[in-house]
Amino acid sequence: MACTRLASRSRRLLRPAVASLPRASPPASRPPPPLVGPASPTSSSSPLLRRLLQLRSPAAAPLASPARLLGDGRFSGDGRRWFASEASAAPAPAGEAAELVEVPLAQTGEGIAECELLRWFVSEGDLVDEFQPLCEVQSDKATIEITSRFKGKVHQVHFGPGDIVKVGENLLNMIVGDSQIVWHDNIAPQPDKSPGMDSTRPSSEDGSSSGILSTPAVRHLAKQYGLNINEIQGTGNDGRVLKEDVLNYAVSKGLYKESSPVFEDSTGQVELLEEEKSLLDVHRYGDKKIPLRGYQRSMVKSMSLAAKVPHFHYLEEINCDALVKLKTSFQNENKDHNIKHTFLPFLIKSLSMALSKYPLLNSSLIEETNEVVLKGSHNIGVAMATEHGLVVPNIKTVQSLSILEITKELARLHEMASHNRLASADITGGTVTLSNIGAIGGKFGSPLLNLPEVAIIALGRIQKLPRFDDNKNVYPSSIINVTIGADHRVVDGATLARFCNEWKSLVEKPELLLLHMR
């Protein structure tokens, strides 16, 4: 009987007593603070229970300010973010008021401080289910889809497509019922699996309350002609009104006429007013500012850092006659029409074998401790030029892959990069980079390092050049020029030359690959 009374008393202590508490009246001088958390136990409840309810994930970031227990049984704190976590959710009393919660941009990857907002999947007033995609953002490393941890209604969005959002900044506010609110400080977004989109699109500006997209300069131009910008059909992205649209509309209204072709009678030409000529000249020849987005912004940062590193560049030419014959034989024997054999997988595999003999080229420097880390895996990156900018995905553990497997992985990375769908794992962790500039044109390059790597190789195009054989007879030969850039703090010239000789011998005599393959 005593045990039964004790258990009953324990249950009463652990039961939240929110329903019995009167709501505190806010001061008359200012409105009450927003409700930011679920119903919480009062001071009459167990102190241990209050401690448990305030516990945060060990990986969560520090609070901006301590939470306070309000008189209505809820917690509030300046700068506090609230996230959903279905694992910890507890049912709330029926009829409880909904809550206004913030959905900040969570940490999307190591070292990422900000992301570009590409597009919204929802708008204000939309009803959102749990795990429904909210928006798509792009960091320096990957495109990521942010999903909802709540089931509720979108109250307000704070950024538009093209805006730069810092980690921790509030993306949007949602109205959520108490049963969906849980105290958690950081929820990582899901990796991107959606089709890519143009990350170079500038941020949108409302031309009027009706939602017409235009820049201040375009609106000013329309105002000078006395035009209503709402009547102009935009031809830019998402219906954006451009300067060309304003000028064409002005022509259609007879506000000014374009000059006639030079072959027409000069008497039919209409002189433009000086002000109109000036506007037309600005339209045709004026400077334009183009914001750097996505991978372009990443390139600015990485190349600025790389320029501070002392580089040593080594130039060499490699005879590819045997490689050309081998590639042709592989392609003739190929029965899989989805696979196209190129020179690059052979060069990547032979490069990996040369790295096994000279591991210093597959390392990174820790400046703080003056240590060099010899990487265990050969994660060879391949620079790819896409419409979204330059990106360098890497093929993992090349030393354990066959040439055919390298070919397939290279095709996969190229497909993902062209659609802006590369995952963070595809872009991070590289140890050496290949830049195949010869696929576009050029013989030599002077590449900058892709830090923290200590080596990068630029490949020129393969071209037919006259060379001498052992009997001093001239014959046509397939020659490729390579330029190796290395961190001169780690790699000296002699080591780089020996490494290049090893790689060159494997390319010129590909049968040697068989001796080292496992």
C-alpha cells in the first residue's frame, strides 16, 4: 500500500500542471512576447523534470541567451531558435494556442558560414507537412534542400531567391501547434537530390505591390517615359522587366522611335532628343554589375587563398602514341554503349600509381603545427566547367578502382555537376586535382592549388607533332603537354621532377600498369 501511494505521488509530481495555471497578463506599455515553446511544468513540478525538459543536444550550439520561464508556463529567450524533433514530442492539452516558431538556416557542412537561397518551394500562407521541402540553398560545397520539421502554416519568409543567408539566420516563421514544438537547437538538412537550377540569378526586387520584378534603374527609366511598369511585359527570369522591355514598350507607345536602317532614305529617320539618346547609349553601352553566386563565389575565396601560397610549376611533354592505341582497342571491344572510353581514366589511374611511389604529392600541410599529413586515399579531383561555375568533384579511393570503374564514376560526377546536383561528399575530401584544359583548348597552363592539396596538374590538348625515332627518322607523334603546380613549402623541385618521370613512364608504356595493378 505504501509503495502504491508513493508511485501515485510520483506520477502527480511528473504530470505537467500547465492547464491549472492562469495566463499572465502582459504589461500595458508593450505587447506580450511571442510564445516560443511548448507547455512547461510550473515551479510546483519536479525540478528534475524542468532540468530534463531544458536539456539540449550535445551537438547543439550555445544559446544566445538563457531561457526564462514565463508566468503562463512557457519558456522564452532572446535569440533562441526552436526546431522540431518528433522523437521528443509530447502531446499537448487539447485546444492549446498555436505557436510562432523560427526556422533558421542550420549548419550545412563543416566550415560553411553562409549559403545562397536558390528558390522557395512554399510561400506565405501555405500549409506545410512534416519533412516537406521548404527551400533550396547552395553553399560553397553543394546544393542542399531544406525540409520542414514542423506541420503548420508558413507565416512569413525573410529572404528571396539570390539572397545570401548566414548560418543561424531566420529563413521563415511558421505557425505550429504545441504538439509539434520541441526544444532542439540544430537539425541538419538533407543532401540535395533535386534537379539543379541557375545559381547565378540575381536577387529579386519588387517593382510594385503587384509583384512586378524589376530593378530601381529600370523603374526609374519607366518613370522618365511616364510609363506604368505594371503594364510592361517582362522577358527576364520569372517575368523580370528589363531595360529592353521598357524601351521597346516606349517605342510601341510612340514616345520615341528607333533609327531607321542605314540603307533607307535618310529623310525617313527621326532624330532622338538628346535625353533619349543618352538613355539609349546607357542602355547599349552602360556598365553592368553581375553578382557572383554559388561556385563562382567559392572560386573567389579559394583562389585568393591559393595565391598566397608559393607555387612551383613543372612543365613536361608526354608521348601518348601507345595510350592512343590502347584507348582505340578498348573502344572497339566495348559492348556497352553507355560507356565511352576517353584518355582521362587512364591518366587518372596512372597518376594514382605514381602517387603510391611519391606519397608527398598526396598530402596536406598543417601550418599551425608544421606537420604534413600523408593522405591514405587517392581522392583525385577533376575540374569541370559548368553553367553554374567551376566545380571540382573528386573520385574516391582511385588506388582501389579499375579503369572501367573510374570511367563510370567520372561519368556520374559529370552528369551530377551538369545538373547542379553534386552532394557535399562529391566535392570535399580531394587530395590531388586534374584540370583538363586541353578539352577546351590550350597547350600549357599555370594552375593554382586547390587547397589544402599540395599538387595540381593541368593537361593540354593532345596534338600531332613531328618527332625523331631512334634512327633519327621523323614521324608523327601524339604529344600532350602537362603542367604540375606544387606547394613549394612541402614539395621541392627534385621530388616533383621524379614524380613526373614516374607518371610519364606509366603513360608512355601503359603495359606497365599491369605490373602494379592489384
